[in-house]
Amino acid sequence: MKTSCRLKAVLLLAVALLALPTFGQGLKAFKLKNGLSVYIWEDNTKSDVFGIVAVRAGSVNEPEEYTGLAHYLEHVMFKGTDQIGALDWAKEKPIYDQIIAKYDEMAATSDPAQKAAIGRQINDLTVEAGKISVSNEFSDLMESIGGKNLNAGTSYDLTYYHNSFPAYQINKWLEISSQRFIHPVFRTFQSELENVYEEYNMYQDNPGNQQANFLRSKAFEGHPYARDIIGLPEHLKNPHLSKLIDFYNEWYVPENMVLILVGNVNAQQIAGRIAGTFGRLEAKPLPQRKTYPDLEIKGRTQYSAKVGIYPSVCLIYPGVPAGHPDELPLEIAMSLLSNGDHTGTLDKLTLDGELTDCGASPMTMREQGRNLIQCIPLYDENQRRFESNKSTEKKALEAIRRVANGEFEDWKVEAIKMNLCRDFDVQMESNTFKGQLLMDAFINNKDLAKVLNYKDEVMAVTTDDIKRVVKQYLGDNYLALYIEQGKAKKGEKIQKPGYKPIEPPVGKESLYAMQFKHMPIGQVEEKFIDFSDVQVQQLNDRSKLYYTPNTENNVFSLTLRYGTGEREFPKLGIAAELMNNAGVMGAYEPQQLKEELSRLNATCQVWASDDYLYIMMRGYEQTLPQACQLLSRQILMPQLDDKQLSRLKGSVLGSRQQRKDNVSTLADALSQYIRYGEKSDYIDELTDQQMLELQISELTGDINRAANYEAEIFYCGTLPFEQVAQVLSTSLPLVANERPSLSPQDKPLAPVAENTVYFLPNNDAEQAQIFFYLPMGAYDKQDDVLRDAFNQYFSGGFGGLVMNEIREKRSMAYYAGANVLTPALPGNPTYMYGHLGTQNDKVNDAVDVFMRLVNDMPQNPSRLDNIKSYLRQEALSTHPDFRSKAQYLRTIRRMGYTDDPAKVNLPKIDALTFDDITKFYRANIQGKPYVIGIIGNPKMIDTDKLAKYGKVVKLNERKLFNTKDALF
């Protein structure tokens, strides 16, 4: 009865608040009496709300002898409280206390046998506690209110929890999101430990992670930023649940936390509700933060490590922490070296074919900062090797010297500033970006007014400011980190302990859950997508303009989509890549064209898919005609560059030379092979010899030929429709009598005649990858609700069968999922695709559990109400943003809809029964032939046992790639 009274009190409670300060643009901020900060950004044009609860605590704040606590805590914060998920807390608490004590006992001994014995005792207690609790109830309740993308993240200086939800569910979201921080119970800690082990092992197969660890260890030596967020393996294997509880009690205090709500929310209406929910968190003093001296970088210091797929040079200079007055001048200074428009001094080296790639960016953390410049040497296609890191460093230093000496025009500074403002305007269209912007401000103690006035702050930076910071920070004091080709020494492997699975009671829910479901909600508005503002006009014989008004800013976006792609012109992808660094024949060299576009504050990107050649431009509308004219000249008379072609050949061939040693690439190739066979992207590609023989003339011809196809032009801006149509019809490269498009098409799926297990042995794989493919019947929009319902039941979040059975109960995989995927065209086949990542010694067990789900899907009708609620709320809140509305309309019409699919599907969702889900499964999946693909260490996987799931075929790596005329 106490819980019921508490919930009623929350509904009625109104706590006196300070007046809500307004920062403009719909942002309001205030503090609760307990010290918790609240930021609310109102935007009633959105259909939902994005919510964050962030804590100013991360891996930096962990005791040095207990690393990994912050990340562990993030995992178990989903496991409920003494109310959420508690079926009988009076019985569960003594067991929970024993588990805490057992972990302390286990940590105190160094005897492996004793540790193992205590681990088994903890497992017995965990299984017992699991019978009287529902550890995934928090996730289930979030699903019941239409919560989407429920997730969390841990970094060095923060931990945050987030998801989006329908606006009318704000009361329930505030209730449960605050309740999770009141007496949390870290249930299934043992199984989450194994999930973290899986995550740790996954990172061991990632070369990028190995490089990042090397860079951080040198860049932030002497500071916790130098170590990996996930923690050290010796600490991961020796966990203290009591230390985790201490970390929570010390750092998760209201004064150290922020609630952020962005979207369709009214601050004045919900301020009292926020006080009544998050105001329940107990006020506590802020903990003391440990301080660390900054690394003093004197002169040039070089370090080397063989951790790269390809060589690279990383120059690390002193920097500033987040919020420092020099942060913005340094951001602009680094953009003078390299930027998205490729007008920097380092970019010129890439455009001139001197480097394979380069980049420059500040690393601004809460306590310290660095400036990072990274360059990949040029790959010599003739000698089939990369140039030296030493010569690459010399080139980079010369580019830095030019900026340090002030060898840049004032207009470049102004263009960079304007482009930063343009990009900020576009990012501000996103609820997620706004939420993260506010979170960054809170974590780093930034002035909210300055954050909102970012554009004014940018424009106030002067050329003198930039020259000053360049001389101060980008001088002769730096670290030269040489990354050489080679396999990194992998971290310590964490082995499978082999514990018994947790079997929570099926169909049970806590008293809290029962009362939560009966809480009142706001008015439900069935607000459907209004496509009336999408205007269409024929611009040529076949080409059409799709126009959508921009109601938020004056940044236009233009997507030109020609109706052909790499399926018809296999070299078009290479040609499109070259177009990004091309000039205009007889008029502009590549660097000149980049600079001219930059002067117009416009940016352009070209790429190709199997179906289309895409050209996307973005900028301010006052320069639209000039930008389109430049674009037209480039497409009609492209000046592709031989040096760029040579650089691109080297980049592709250099990558191919290494990919058989890259476990992630091999896994992706295996995934494509089981689904597409010889049509895999890794097989149906240009051979090495064809790459070497590429000529500028044929690539230019492919661009010209692609531009002869009909085009779809998607425009979003503030100019009137008629004016836009006039500008585009006269300024875009649209030919008369265009060739008709046959796009899109679906890549043919590989047929499956019998159950087959493809095994790719790889001794270097610390974590095995398991893929599942089952071809199904033709797509029909009439099945959309059934398909979505099955996907949500089978693999929807933590409550889905796959995650629940494989990860939550048995800790067999860090990630696990399987969904029915749909084609681009109605009438083409659908298919079921699954992916698990697990330790090699868990492969056989994981496959057993997954195949039990596929072959005989467990029945749990109690999940139906949650699934229906989720599908209904998702249908009503899934609205495309204004920039993508026209393309979304084209897509749904192609699939057979004439209006918002929600109008058709809501009645079907309401009528859905659990029997419908079961019938869909039995008709389309149960008993159908399938393929399993596995890459892993053959010494730890019993392939004989896999034979019960089909014929086992051992693959060679060369089978996954196009080996005709191979050079390596």
C-alpha cells in the first residue's frame, strides 16, 4: 500500500520552484531543492521527447585499484530497484546481501580454486534471487510507454541514460526514470560481469581500439584518460559489488546530476511533476575530485607501436580542456589545417596526392585537452608499399608551419566560421543533438547562454586570436606517435566461467509495475504525417523536383539522385569518390573549386550506391544559384585528377592487402557471403588488376553517362517553391530525353536448399561472430504489422527472446539480435538475419540456445500488451524530419502506401493477437532451410557438434574475396 500512496503523492505533489529562467530558443533551466539540475528545451514541432539523465562521473572518478566501476554501473542500472522488478523484496534482500558479501570474500582470496568455488556459490544465490525478481522489468515498462532507443553510455567524465518517448507519456517517463535512481538493486551482477567480459574481448579484435589505446596512453600519460574506459582486465576479473555500491552512493548524487528533456514538452506544466519525481532523490554533498597535473610536453618525443592495419603518423600537441577561452579559436585553427570542405593546408596534401588521408581536430576533455593531427602515408601502387612515416611527418609539419606563420587568407577564416555556423544550424534541428549539447554544457560547467550563442561566439573569434593560439599550442613541443603495420599484442583473455542460467518467473510483474500501468497519461493525439507541404514538379522529360519547406533556418539541402549506380557502372563508385576532389575542366583546379564553394558557404558530397549516383549540396540560400552553377559545371565538365586516382588506387589496394588479417573485415565478408554468395560486395568488385588499369577518361565517361539518366531532386529550403523550381531547372545539369531509371533493385539473395553451417577458422579471433540467414517469402505491406510484431517479440530490446535468452539469462553474448528484413521493392523476398558476438568457448552453447528459439519459439502471451502498446506509439511518433520527408514519401509510395502507414496499420495493431505472431512464425520461419556462418578460433569450437544444425562447410579466407588477378 505504501507504493500506491507514493505514486498518488507524485501525481499531486507540487513543490515550490524558482521562476524558470529562459535562455531563448525555448530553453529553460532550473535546479530542484535537492540540487539536481533540470534543462528543458521546448519544441512543439516534434512528435516526441528525448530524455537524458546524466551524471558528472565516469571512469576518471574510479579508484585506481578498481577500474571499470563506472561502466559496470551503467550496465546494472537497468536491473531495477527495491520496487521495480521486486516480486518479494523482503525475501530477495537477504539473498542480495549475501551476494554482496560473497563478492568481498572472493576478492579477498588469491587462490583460483577458492575464487571458482565462491563464484559458483554466487551463481546459486543469483539463480535463487532470479526466481523472485524480474530483472528486465524496467526495460519492459519503458517498452510499454513507447520508449525507443533505450540505452546508456559511459565515458571518462560522464555516464548518461537516454531514450525517446511519446509526449503524452511524460508523466510515466518521469516516474520510472527517477525511480531507477532510488534504491537501485544491482540484480544479475554476475551475468552482467560476463557481458562486460564479452565487450572487453570484442574490443581485442578491433585494431582501431588498439590504436586508440596506444594514442591515449601517451597523450594523457599520468591521467586516467590514458587508460581504456572499460577498465583493466585484472580488475574486471576481480569485481567488488560493494565497491560498485560505494561508487554509486558517492557519485550519483543530485548535485552531480542533470535531467534533460528536449522536444514536445511544456516546462511550466511539468515543473511540478519533475519536482515530485526527481525531487525524491536524497540530497547529498558533492564528492571530492582528485586532480592530476597536466602532461608537460617538451620538444619532440617519438613513440612507436605495431598496432595498425596500415601505417600512420599522429602528432599530439598541447591543448585546452572543454570550456577554456581558447577552445573555439583552436577549433578554427585546426580547421585551417583540415576541414570538411578540404580547404586546409593538410587537405591540400591529400588533394595533391601527397598523402592517403589526413585529419586535424582538438581533443577537449573536462580536465585536459590535446590537439591531434593524424596522417596516413601515401601508398605507392607500383612498389606496393606505403611511404615512410618519417617523410609523412615532414609533410605534415610543413602544413602546420604555414598556418603557424599566418600563411592563410582572412576569407578562409571567415568561410570556416560561417561553415561552422551552418553546420550548427543543421545539427540544431535534432532533438538528440540538442540534448547532447546541454549534457556537454552541464558536464563541463559551461555557461548555457554562451552555448546557445555558439554562432556569435564563433563569429567573434578574430584572425589575431587564431594566430595567437597556433603559436602558443602548435609549436615545437609535440609527441610524434608512429603507428606501424602489425598485429597488436592483445589484452588478457577473460575466460567463460560456465555459470547456470537465470530463470526468472514467466508472466510475473511487481506491484510497482501493476500500479505504473494504471497511472494516467496525457491526451493521446493521433497526429499523422502531413505530406501536403511536399510539392512536386516535373523539371524535364522524366526528372522531378520534390520540394519541402524549411521552417527552422535558412540552410538549404539539395540531393540530386541520378537513377543509375554501380550495378550498371561498376566503376562509378571510384569515379564518384574522385568527384569529391575534382575540378572543372579549363576553369578550376580541385583546390580552387573547393575554395570557391567555401566562399559561397556551400558544401558538396558525391557518392554512389548500387542503385544511384548521389550529389548532395548544403549551404545558405542567398548563394543557391551560384552554388548550383558551380555544381553543374563540375558534373558536365569534371576534371578528375591523375594524382587523386593514383592515391585512391593505393588506398584501395593497401586496404585489400591487409583485410585478410582484419577479423572485423573477415566477419563482414562472411556475413555477406552467406546472404549473397557471389554477389557479395567483397566478391563482386573490381579485381586488383582492374583497379591498377583504371583511367581518368573512362571514369569521367561514367560520370557523364550516369548524368544522362533521369533524376530525382529533393530540395528543402525557405525560398518559394516556384523560385526554387526556376533556379534548379536552369542551373542543374539535367539533360533532355533522359534515360529511364531501373532503380532501385534488390540484390539477389542466395538460395538455400539445405541447412548449412559455414565455418571460417581464424586463430586471431578473440571473439567469435555468428551469423544467421533464412530466406522468406515476398514482401507485402499487408504483413507489416505482423512482421513488426514478430520482430519486437523475437528481438525487441532486452525483453526480446534473443537478448533475454542469450544475454540476460546466460551472458553468452554482448550483442545478440535477429530480425526479418525487407527489400527495396514489394514482391521481392524478405529474409531473417541474425548476428551474435560471443567468446569462442561459448559458440556451441550460444548456437544451441539461438537455434532452440528458431526451431521452437517459446510462447509468452503476457508480452502482447507491451508489444501492441509499443507498436501503436511507435507508429504515431515515427515522423521523418522536414529534410527527409520527401524521400520518405517516395519510399512508402514505392512500397504500396499512398499516405502515412500509421493510418492503415493502427487498426491492425489494435486487432493483433498473440496467435497472429505465432502463425507468422510458423508460416515463415519454423522448419524453413537456413544458413549459419561462424568465424572463430577452431581450437575452441567443436565443429562436429555444429553438424546437428546442417552440413558443415569449412571456408578458406580466399573464398570470401575476389581473387581473380589478385596481387596479394
